[in-house]
Amino acid sequence: MAHRETILIVDDQPENITIMVEALKSSYALVAATDGESALERAGAEPGPDMILLDVMMPDMNGHELCRRLKEDPATRDIPVMFVTSLDKPDDEALGLSLGAVDYITKPISPPVVAARVRAHLQLKRAKELLESQNEVLEERVRERTAEVVRMQKERVESLNHFADALAHQIRNPVVSIGGMAGLMIKKAPEDSPLIEYAEAVREDGFRLERLVGVVREYVSLAAGGIQVAFVESMVEQALEKARVTAREMELGLECSMQLEKDMVGVDVRIVVLALTEILVNALEFATGETVHLTVEGGIGRFRDVLSSGEGGWKENRWYGVRITDDGPGIAGDVLPYVTDPFFTTKARGVGIGLTKVKRVICDEHGGTLLIRSPSENGIGTEVIFNLPLA
């Protein structure tokens, strides 16, 4: 037997209920209520009605109040409500529709019109439920696919880590041997022998190769893991602590002015702190004075106009923009386009992967946008501007 949809008719006049029953009984199961409290009870029952036909002029609780309470209750708010009333002014109809009703019919009714409108709204309700059901299926498939992609990415990262570890092991052993042999040559060779210079060069290149393997391993490990909720100011403070250690080793002063709105972002704190540290240390490494002065600014939607024109653009509104400005010598215009390229560097020492790691963390792992400008807005130093997703 086919399922018959249920209509709840709410009217304090029995003769009006009888007219509605005659118009609808051939197609639907019908339930009636003559007051608001009874209607609320029947609407909230299991199974509830598929549609409610509602009069306005009723004692104790009128139809407007009843509709408002139906729409406030999660259990009944999705049931379509049609007002059937003698109030025929446009303002009355507007009020009924504003309360969430799907339709408004004035008395005296035309039974065929009522039946047709009920049928149309129930068809819309069925279509909406089917669409929601299909969306749930699609969302579940997306969740499953996302979980699979995350799992595959995790496996890929783990595989790369294993490969980097194995590569480091395979390189470290011969490098140690080469370094040992070079050291032995330095000890055994006569003081004026050119072999000493050659051996020292071999040993230094061996050390550099070992450091390079470590840098590659670190870059591979930058995949975002668990996402935590954190204040940007807290992460900047952590990065500053690390940068101050480097500053002391370089016998430099480090001063920082922060103007950050207290809003939460959802990020992998570990790698974001690492990226922030790389930005700060980069400013130290290019310093020309005895003290490096930094300014860190940020907030929701900040620097949107700047980042919208950058590579990748501004993705959407739910982002926290950050700008870090130093007072250093700046970056030459012919060099600036390449500063995030791996192994590109103008430093005498180092492998040139610091800002590459910053780009990996901000753009690849968190979907943000990174822009580096030099000179900065005030005409000196360098600006690093980026955004992070809000929690």
C-alpha cells in the first residue's frame, strides 16, 4: 500500500475543518486540531505531519503565534505551513509569509485550488528531501574521499621521510669517511703542501653535503599534521624566542613591535612557528646594523587588497592577514622574484631554502597566500605579507 502523506488542519471552527477534509480526504491522511496547544502536540508527534493548514483567528493562541513557535522548534520548523484564513489584507499575507509560511489562502476557499496548492508544496517538500538526501550521500563520499586523500598524503610524506632518512644514512657514511681521510691528509701533509688546502676544501664540502641532506629532510617533514586553534600573537612570540637565540649568536639586537588582533587561527602550530622563525632569522642574516627592528601587524581581513593581487589571490573572507616588516637593506629587484625558489641564495653560506619553507607552510600546507615586497611600504627594508585560515 502506498504511503499517504499526512495533513494537519488547524482551525477552531469545525465546519471549516469539514470543508478542508472534503477537499483533501481522497489523497491524504488527515489530522485535525481546534486550538494551538493541541496543534503543537500533534505537530511534534512521531511521525509528524507532512504539511500544516493553519487558520489565524483562534482563541488563546492565534495562528501567527503558533507558526512562530513551530518555526522555532527544530523538530517542526521544516514542516511547510499554509495559512488558510479570512484575513485578506496584503499586510496580513505579508506577515504570514514573513513568519515562515509557504503559502497564504483566503476564505472562502476553492477546494480544487487548495488541493492543487497542497499537492504543489508537498512535491516541493519531497524534492527538497530528495536533494538533501543526495547531498548527504555526496558529502559522505567527499568525506570518505578526503580521508583517503589524507591517508595517501600521510603515506606519501612518511615514504619521503623514510627515503630522506635512508639517503642521509647512505650519504653520511661516505661523507664521514671522506672527512676522516681529508683530516688525515691535513695532518700527514707537509705544512707547505698544497694538499692541505685541497683536503680542507674536500672536508668542508663534505660537511656542506651533510647539512644539505638535513635541510632536505626538514623540508620533507613540513607537511601539516594535526590542526590546532591558536592566537597568532602566541606563535609570533614563540618564533621570536627562537630568533633571539640566533641574534645572540650573531651578536645582534632584536626589537619587535606587535600590533596583532586577538583572533584564533586553525593551523599546524609547529610548522607555522618554524615558518615565522625563518622570516625573522632571514631579517637577521641580512642585517647591516647592530640591531634589527621588526614590526608585526595583523588581523581578520587585513592586507586583503595587497594579497588579492598576489600569486594565488585571497581565497575568501575567513582569513587572518599578517605583515612582518624589517628595517634592513631590502632585496634587489632582480633577486626578489626568486627568493622563494629552492636553493636560491645570495648569502655566502647556507643552502637558500629558508623562504622556500615559508612558502611551503603558508601556501601548500595551509592554502594561504604569500607576498614578499622590497622595499617595504615605507620605502626601506622588506615586507613579508601572508594570511592564515581562521579557526
